[in-house]
Amino acid sequence: MQSSHSKAGGTQKLDQGQAVEQPEDDEDAGKGIGRILALSDGVFAIALTLLILDISLPAATGDTHLPHALLRLWPRYLAYALSFLVIARFWMAHHLIFRSIAGFDTTLVWLNFLWLMFVAFMPFPTAVLGEHGNVPAAATLYAASVVLTSAASAASWWYASGKGGLLRPEMRTEQVKLLRAQALWGPVFFGLTVPIAVFAPKAAELIWVVGFLLFRRPFVRLIAGKLNEPGKLNESVNPRTG
């Protein structure tokens, strides 16, 4: 038997994986999409906060050696700044996804949990990278972690805008195309740097810092153009109807 309950502005039907359209008032009531966003924002906030905990001075540091001790922490400063930027981008992507959909279903909920699981994991490879930045295993772990997190992010958006049929009716094809291209940037960029991390970890870290900002826009434009070719996007975009 299908379990559902109706309310003003929307109907929830989760047990058969159907989409759930949520009224805007649900955020105030702590229900529906509002609950998903509250949980997600909490995970993002905790992950961002945990990044700083690995930056600390040795307990025996005296006033004389303080400047030197602070300078020696620069790999941790770099790892902290990189991960803060990466997680911030994930939060922005999460915000855009849930602003663009009219509802959710069970599949999207589990994809969101998968995404949050990887986000919550990010402070660990960040700490390893800050402590062992010269070791290939540390750089490889970090790159792989970002690839998995980015893949979960991309899967959430591609599902919501494709098979899930969860888009708001007013979403334009051009917007969907652009957001799909942006979703692919993380897994492709960090995935390509995994072999570099294996053999030259410091070079990989430099590429992450510089390339993540400089190469993102050209990549998005290129992929967005490819997705705009006839037959590659329009048929797969499924806005929510009714």
C-alpha cells in the first residue's frame, strides 16, 4: 500500500521513490526539503570547522621559537585554505541544486547522504595532506577524496535534472546545461591530477591551488557547449510536471 500524506501546497510520497513537492512553508516547520537543507548545512558547517583543528603549535613552543614554529605550519595553512575553498564550492553547488528543484524523492535523499558522507570525511585527508604533503600517498588520498565527493555532487544534480524529473518547471535548458557542466568540473579536474599526485605530490598541490580557480571557467564553457549539441541534453532534461 502506498503511504502518503497531503498538506497545503504539496504532497509527500516517499515509499515508492516518487517525487515530493514541498511548499515553501516547510522550511519554517522543519519538514520536507527544509529538513534536508538543515541537516546538510549542519554537516557542511561542521566539516568546515573541523578543518582548523589540525592547525596547532607544539605544546612546548616557547616565545623565542614562536616565529619559526608558525612558519613551519605553512603546509597545514595551505591544506586548510584549499579544503575550505573546495568545501565552500560544494556548499554552493548544494544550494543551487536544491534551489532548482521542485521536490525530492528517495533516490535524491540517498544521493544527498552519500554526498554528505564524503564532505564529512574531507577533514581527514586535509589533515593527512597538511602533515605529510611530500608523501605521494597523502596527495593521492586527498585527490581521490575530492573526486568521490565531486562525483556524488554531480550524480545528485544529473539525477535531479534527468531521470528524477525534479526540476522546477521554470528552469531553462541553458541553466541545466551550465549546472551540469559545473558539476563535472570537480571529478574531471581532480581525477586527472591523481597520477600526478602519485609521482609528484607537490606539483599536484600546486595544480590544485592554481588550476581549481583558473581552469574552471574555460572547462565549464567547453563542456556546456558540448552538452548543448543537438540530442545531447534536451532529451535528457526532465522538469517536474504537475
